[in-house]
Amino acid sequence: MSYRSRNFAHVFEGEGFGVGLTINQLDVLPCPGTDLVPAGVDRHPTRLGELMPVAARDDVGLGKEIRRANIADSRLWAYRLELIAQLATRRRDDRDRAPGRPGAAAPGWTTASWVLDGFSEFLADEVALIMNCPRAEATRLTEVALILVHRLPDTWAALADGELSWSRARAIAQEIARHGPELDAHVLATVEALVITQAAELTVSRLRALVRAELVRRDAEAAECRRKQAESAADVMLRRSAHDGMAEVVTVLPHPLAAAICSTVDAHARRAKADGDPRPIGQIRAEVMANVTLRPWDDTRPPVTAELHVVAPLNSLLPDPADPAVGGSPTGIAEVEGEPVTARHLRALLTALDALCPGGLQAPTGGSLHLDLLGAGGDLRATLSRRELELAVRRGCRLHRDDGCRCAVVERPPPTENYRSTVAQRRWVRARDRHCRHPGCRNKVGRTDLDHVIAHAGGGATDCDNLCCLCRRHHRLKTHAPGWIFRLDADGALLVTTPSGVTRISRPPGADWLEPYELGTLPPGVEVLDPAPF
């Protein structure tokens, strides 16, 4: 075995220096049974704390190094913004479907940012996969990059030189984005020159207030433009709450309307409190808001439907065999493992459903009940209705009659020669995917299209192995955006590759994670990155 080595020393701006050793392996003569890495050795990329040990610094040295790290972070953010802005210049809107053509964006559904005018509508989707972040965050980051690089050059320069933090540079850019494209270039340059001299000494909130005040003082129309822009950005969103089992409904409205709604809800809640309701006032307000929105007493409007997924092990549905009050029997407990769904599994499932309530678990009035049978790894084995379950139990295996039979009696729907998928296929794929399968997208399955990953016109089969759920936006991206590559593996993993060569992986909910080497052959030049964690 021979190596070629190269030593280098780098003197840092602060106290101390780092020395690195690079070793390039030239050839290896393998020895059977010999491990080149000794047992117990942790192999990982060199960490900065190993090159520059933090424990060796005194308090003053720690403070200096933290400030130097902040400067390096600012420079890195400036470089990252340059890269995003350069990517944007190569993704103009001439790559998109022209308005009025099939596959073009439907006007009026969303409010597009003026900053992104002239760029591809799918630019933010590509940045999201590259950055491994949600599309909304990628949209905001792209807006900031374009404003700083092209409209606020001095602010970007201060960031690149380490004189301004990323949080402050971002705050300035976001305030400029609020005022729209009508903002006069001379006014913008004047405000930037005034603000940049004070930015480093101000908190982010005070810096935002300063930018707003200076813009309004120099351009009285800016406030009106901001108000109109805010009205077009009105929306209702759902986000997680810090409290377990709770969520927040966020409503963005013009301030007078929002204040009127809040005052009305509070007045109703206080009236109920005065009438003797013992609950906390906040809980009463929440109930008032829910009742005013849902109006459970109003039977003149069409009902709102919902899709509920309950995931539970088979044996959790059965009575406790140790509890004689429910007459449980230990012989009824079984599991659906990663094997074909046998008649024995189905009999155990039917027993469990009958044990839940008198007459057995049935579909709700006006609704439907479907049972999704998952393997041990979370992969979908079959989906069937209560009636199909009962028929399969009565029919059993056509070849064997003993309980030890391992033949599958229900399985995934077969392919069809038609372009349109069958009812059984749609039910199966939606049960597998549960939401849009584009990495990072969480649009509910009820708002998605069932799409051929390999186009039917290009020879793609109408088969569960070639169908996946995509929301309308990502369906259009896959079909019409140039340079994107979609591939669906046999285990249901969807691999999406951006035009810039980054691949992210979306797996069916509940499926086990696979290692990168298990993903099969990727397109040339494609880099496999970690699956998106959002």
C-alpha cells in the first residue's frame, strides 16, 4: 500500500493556527480479512473544533472566535445569495408554459411576489430541493437574494465583507420587498445609504422600523402601496402549536377587519363568562371562533367532508385478553407482517373490527370505510372495504383450506390498459401516498392528481408501480418544467432530480428508510442527498 501526502498550515486571523494533513491513496493491496480502520475508530470529516480546539482558548479568545465565526457566516451567506441569484438568471419565465396553454398556471389562485416577476414559477421549487427546506422558505430566500444582489448592492457588500449580519441584511431586504416594484430607485438608494451606516448597531426590530419610517418619509405613496399589497396577501393558514395536540389557525387580514373579528369573538366569550361559564376565557374564545366559522346549527349549507386516517397495529384493536370483562381471547391476536395478506390475517382483522363495537366497525353515515393493510416495514399490502374484507374471509384461499396457508388472498389492484386508472388503483395509491409525493409537499391527498410517473403517451403503464399522487402545481412541474426527472421505485420511493442535479427522495409515509446504495442506478451526474426532513 502506498500513499502520497501533502502538509499545509493555515494561520487564522485570531489566536492560534491549524495544521492539516492531506493523504491521497495511490494503490491498495487488499489483504483478506484485514480492516484498514481499527476497531473503535470514529471516521468522520475533519471538524473545525478539532483543527482549532475551543477548550484551549481563554474567555477573551472565545469571544473573539465567536465574532470571527459570525463574520465568516455573513460572508458565506453573501456567497450563497450570489449563487441563488445566478441560478435565478438561468431560470427565466420563458421556460414556463405560456398563459392560456394547457398546463399553464391558473391565474388568481395565489399572489405572486413582484420580486420573482420574469423568473420561472418553479424556481422556488428547485431552490427548496437544493436547500432542503420548504418551498415557502425557499421563496422568501430567493426574494432576499434577488433584492440584495440586484437592488441593494451596498447592503450585500456589507454582508459579504462581514460588516453586517445575515439577520440584519435579510430584514432590510424584506422591508424593501414590502413596498413593491414602484419604489423609486433614487429613494431606495438614499434610504440604503442612510440605513447602512446604523444597521450594525440596531436590533433587527428597530432596523425594520427605521427602514419603514425612512421609506414613508421620502415616498408618501409607499404606505398606500404596502396597504394594497397586504390586502392581496390575505390568507388563512394552519400551523403547529407549541402545545401538544393543538394547532393554530392564522388569518392574515387588513388590520381594521382583524381587530373587528377579534373584538366580536372576545365580546361573545365575555358574555358567556358572565353567564357563568367556568372555563378560562381563552378556551371560550376558541370555541366561539370555531362555532362562528363552522356554524353547526346551520343546516342550509352543504356538509363539509373530511378524510380521517387511523393507523394502529392489528392487535391494538382487539380486547385485552387479560380483561375478563370484555371476554378477550388470546387466540384472536395476530399481526400483518411483511408477508402476503393471508386468509388468517383477514379473519383476525375482521374479528378485531367486530370487537370494536356491536355489529362491528362500519362506515359512517354518508361516508366510506377502507382498511389499509401494511407490512412490517410500513409498505402497503392491500386496501379494501368492509364488504371486500368479509367476501375475502368467506372465500379464503382457493387452493388450500388449512390455517397454515401462506397464499395471498388480497393484493394490490392489477394494471389496466386504459389511460384512466381504475377505482381500486386510485384508492390503493392514495392510501399509500396520503399526500402529494413531491419532496417537502404536504398537500392532502384529496387535493392531488393521480399521475403517471412515466407518461402514458411515452409507454408508461397505468399500474400502481407507475402512479403517484401529485398536487396540481407539482403535477405541472413534472409534466412541463424542463430538466426535472421523476422516478418511482418498486418500494414506492419517489426520486426527484432538479435541473441542477440535486436528487431528493420522498417515501410513502411509514415506510422504512433505505440507505443510498439501495436506491438503484441514478441518472449520470446526479448526487444523492439525505431525504428531506420536513
